[in-house]
Amino acid sequence: MDPSRAAELTGLIQRLDAEIPIERSLLNLVDQALTHVSSGRACNLERLEFLGDAVLRLAATEFIDHHHADLAVGPCSNLRAQLVSDRWLADVGEALAIEQHLLLGRHAQGDRSAQSRLRADATEALIGALYSALGDLEAIHRWLTPHWCATARAVLGTPHQFNGKTALQEWSQGQGLGLPNYATEECSRQHGDSERFHCQVSIQGRDLAEAKGRSRKEAEQSAAAAALQALEGNSAPQTSQ
């Protein structure tokens, strides 16, 4: 690895957690985590992103179990969904200015609409790299706990802002319109594809909004949130009887 790249990655790791011992194997894994598929390199972030997805869910579950032991299972599930979401990952990556360290292909460099997804993917891969190199979750907890604490306060303080499906259901039932309908389909089989699932949400046969996501749940939550935004900006839609 080029010495300047090694110094750059060392600085990034130290910003995550000053207690992490900097070793060549760790630097190589972090370099891989920050190498996008579009770079054309065989050694890229895909495998580490796959690992990071599982590690993140486990670490977030441990965080909730430790910091919110009295929370019921349903709210725990809703909270964890926010603590592992693409939006949350992208925000963590933005705080690190992670895009400055990414090795991208020319097409990805010019795609500004993909910046949030690139940050989320790289952050997830970085989690996988740390776990693979260190073999435990301690450093990951030290890095991510402050971010999780801030998000948990926001989610638990204003839960309807983070659970679009619940809020939309309460609105529709309050209007006597019954339950929203979610028509969700899988558009690809690629893990990590931000547009893998497409969801159209409707009430009494009238389409309100649509959205895409990595998972069925994410697509439906995003569609519900988009529907709520549309309802806030307009009068209630006329629905079929």
C-alpha cells in the first residue's frame, strides 16, 4: 500500500477509536472497505459490506439491550430499524467525510445522486472490516454508541416521525378510511441494492406515494413517509368509495 494511503487510513481509523491498534492487516481491510465496485478492482467492499450488515444488526441489538432494557419488543424492533438504516449509515459516513477516502470508478465519481448510497455502503463495509480485523464488537461499540444514543433519543422522543407505517395507519383509520395497502415487489436479487424493492402505497384504491429500498420493510416505510409528506402538503385525497 502506498505510504500516503496508509497514513490517510491510519488517520481515519484513529478518528473512529483511538484505542484501535494500527496494523497492516487492518489497514488492508479498511482499504478494501473503501474500494468501491466501480473501481474495477477485484478486492473491493462487497464481501465486507455483506459482513458489516450482520455485524451492525448484532451490535445495534446489543446497544438496545444495554441502554433500553425496559423497552418492549415492538419498539425495540422499530428502534433497531432506524439504528441500522441506510439513512443512518449515510449520516455516520458523512460525519467521517468518508467519501474523501473512497476509491471510485469514473462513473460513480460523477453520479452525485448516488452519494448517500455510497457513504452508506462504505460505512457498512468499514464496520465489517473492523470486525474482521479485531474479532469482537468493542471498537464498533465505542465508535457507534454516541451516534446511536443521539438517534435513539430522537426516535423515542418523536416515534411517529420515524415509523411512517404506524403514522399513516393512524391517519387513515382516524379518517375512517381503513388500512393503507402496500403493493411491494422485488425488482432485483442483488444484496445491498438500494432499489431492490419497490412499494406503492394506496388507501381505498387511490395511490398516494411510491418508494424503493434495500428491503421490503425499508421500501414500505419510505413509501409511507412519502405519503405522509404528500398529505401534509395537500388536503386529504379523495378516495374511492
